[in-house]
Amino acid sequence: MGKSRSFRALWALEEAGIEYEYVAVEFASNKNNGAQSDAYRALNPQGKVPTLVDEELVLTESGAILNYIASSSSNLHLIPSNDLKLRAKYDEACYFILTELEQGLWTNGKHRFALPEERRVPDILPTADWEFNKAIKALQTFFDGEDYLVGDEFTMADVLLAHTLNWAESFKFTVPEKLLTYKNKMYYRTACKKSLSVIE
Ligand SMILES: N[C@@H](CCC(=O)N[C@@H](CS)C(=O)NCC(=O)O)C(=O)O
């Protein structure tokens, strides 16, 4: 599950300095450790990852998980909390990544390997590519790859963006050089390297 959206949660936990137990699950399997097992689907009805369990709280959706981790952290910079306008820009950036930027990638992944074979439509792949390029162009109108995505500090929006750009690179999508440099800088952070070592 290393390259999956679970990595966002792991990286966020490391940035937040919160202790955690990482439980790997196997995609599309209904074995004991399977994402489609009854036990796992009781937590995450679609049998997807990530899922965060904190005592009685069960959270799915990587964006919500990141915000919860950031708000639980003693590192107060991970999510803008006392500047309403900065928080609005943070939300805008996160929603953009989750609903626009990653969609072309996910469409590509679903129609190449993630969906059941009979549901895949290979003809959609060039459109997924086109949609990703359109979203990358839009991203460049408000972020040029310098420093951080929102405000002057590293936030969870950087976790989302860097992970999504890494995903794009591994799927061989075209990512502008400056954004790749930004992504590499984010992946060089101690917390990111620690989370990579958890899944390797
Ligand atoms: N919107 C969800 C998407 C979760 C998702 O689709 N996860 C993928 C892995 S990155 C998954 O579990 N796929 C397995 C499947 O679709 O059966 C989130 O951001 O957490």
C-alpha cells in the first residue's frame, strides 16, 4: 500500500509527531488482512485505504484524516487555524488536489488495473491525461513550486500535493520541472523519509 493514499496519513502522522500503529491491508482481498474483509469493511465500507482509528473515532477520506491529524498535533503550523482567509486558501488548495488534480491519475489507475476488468474502458486514458494536464496548468496559476503551497509554512496541503505529484511521476504523467523539484524537496523532509521507511 506504499504508494497508495495511505502514505499521506503516515507522512502526516510523522510530521505531527503522533505515535501510531501501521496496519497494512491487502487490496481487493477478503482474507483476514484484506481490504474487502468484513472486519475492514465495517471500518471503511468501500474497502478502500486509508482508514484511521483513534479510540472510538473511525475516519476514512485522506483529506479529513490529514486535517484531524494536523488539528491534534502540537505543531500548530500544519493547518492554518487562526487566520480565516489563510484557512480558506488551504481548503481551496486541498479540495483542488482531491477533486481536480488527482482525478486524471485515479481515472488512469482505475482503467488500467484497479477496476474489475470488465469495468475498464481503455479509451478513456487519453482523456484522463488531458484532464491532468489541464489541472496542472491551473495549479501553476497559483503555485510555481517555490517554498510551500499555502502561506509561509509547511502544511498538510504540501503532503497532499507532494504525494499527488509523486503519484503522477510514477504513472509517467508530465509534471513540470519546477513542481518536480518542489516534490523532491518535500520528500527530503525527515518525516517523509521516516514514513517511507515504515512501508519499505
Ligand atoms: N477519496 C478516498 C479515496 C481512497 C481510495 O480510492 N484508495 C485507493 C488506494 S489509493 C483504494 O483503496 N483502492 C482500492 C479499491 O478501489 O478497491 C481518499 O482520499 O481517501
